[in-house]
Amino acid sequence: MSVLLQAKDLAAHYGASQALFGVNLSVREGEVVALMGRNGMGKTTTVRTLCRIMRQSGGTIHFAGQDLSQVPSHRAARLGIGLVPEGRRCFPNLNVFENLVAAARINIWSQDWTMESVTALFPRLGERRNQSASSLSGGEQQMLAIGRALMTNPRFLILDEATEGLAPTVRAEIWDAIRQIKASGLSILVVDKSLKELMQIADHCVILERGASVWTGAPVDLGTDIRDRYLGV
Ligand code: ATP
């Protein structure tokens, strides 16, 4: 499998305050990578720099052979990076159908995701197609946020806390959808607090500690010593 995304020695600042001090991670084609670490360790900041919402202040990011250093966020989306941001943002005044249509894009590398395939993945979105996004439950809004990212037909999907704050049954539905998305062959970076599900789906884990990657390996190698030290579980 070839490397799709490679970040080396990433540094990032919020004003004068440094948040990332050297993040290294790579994602191969078709692979699911779990980005882990306790609260405030830099996961969302890493996601923001990968999507170009934030500029890195050091290091490099290569995606599909291209240097992303000077690429603004709208071009990152066009290059095939799909983000499901923390806080599941959708257009509240548009209905489900309009939210999905507004995101739609056909790319040379993928035409897999259409209104039909997204509503097959999340039947509830099909049932609620004429309802405004603001009237959906939290879980349905999360499904819509994932559906919107898929409608861009990305070649790399980033899920930042996609199951946060949801009831266990809804979380299970979202994990089931993520497994189906993985099975479609899409490369995924996933940030989540549910260690058990992450371990089941990830091919590879990267742990952040105070803005730097400190451990990389397969889920089977993530022993209790590493969990105790870096994840506090
Ligand atoms: P969480 O799981 O709590 O979301 P995280 O691992 O995603 O945590 P980040 O949100 O990336 O961590 O935060 C990394 C560091 O950057 C923290 O010290 C945080 O306080 C700081 N930080 C995050 N957002 C901002 C901001 N908008 N302005 C200033 N500092 C910020």
C-alpha cells in the first residue's frame, strides 16, 4: 500500500502559544489510523493543520504526492481531504437533502458516494430528507455531517470525535457506518475517545503527548503500560 498522507515534524501555534511540537504520522491507501491522546494533547490542532484550516509553523505535510504547505483549506477539500469536524457542523436552515447536495462533488478518484449510497449507509437520513438539519437529533446531525463529508467523494476522510456525546445505541450505529466506509477502501484518520472501538477498526495508532507524537504502532502492540502512561486508562 502506498503512503497517501505523510506529516513530518509538524509544529503549530495559536498566536504566541505553541500547541504542536513535532507530530509525525503517515496514512497509507485504504488504512485506518487512530490519532489518540488525552484531552488537550493536540489531536484537533493536528487535524486542523492537515486540513489547512491552520497553517503549520514547522514541518511538512505531503498528500497524494503534493506538498500541502501553501495549500489553503478550500483547495485541500478539492484535493480530496474530507473533514467531519468536532461539533458536527451542518447548515441548520437547510434540509437533509439540501445539506447533502450542497456538499456533492464528483472526483476522478471516487464517485462512490451519492445520495443513494449515503442514504443506504444512513437510512435515517433518507427518512428525514425533507427535515431541516436543526430539527435532527444529535446522532442524526452526526450522520449528516459524515454524509456531507462523503458526498465530497474524498480520498481521505478525517473524523474528529464523531461519536462524542451520543447515546450508546447511536454510537454503535456510527461505528458500524465507519466500518462500512473502511470496507469501501477509503483511507481514514479517526480521533475518538472510545478505545475499544478504535482498537477494533484501526490498522495503526499514533499517540500524542503535549503536542508531539510519542508512540506509533499496531493496536495489538498497545500494551497496558503505554495505555497507562499516555491514555490514562
Ligand atoms: P481535546 O480532546 O480536549 O479536544 P485535543 O487533543 O484535540 O484535545 P487540542 O484541542 O488540539 O487538543 O489542543 C492542543 C493545545 O492547544 C491545548 O493546550 C489547547 O489549550 C490549545 N488550544 C486549542 N485551541 C486553541 C485556541 N483556539 N487558542 C489557543 N490555544 C488553543
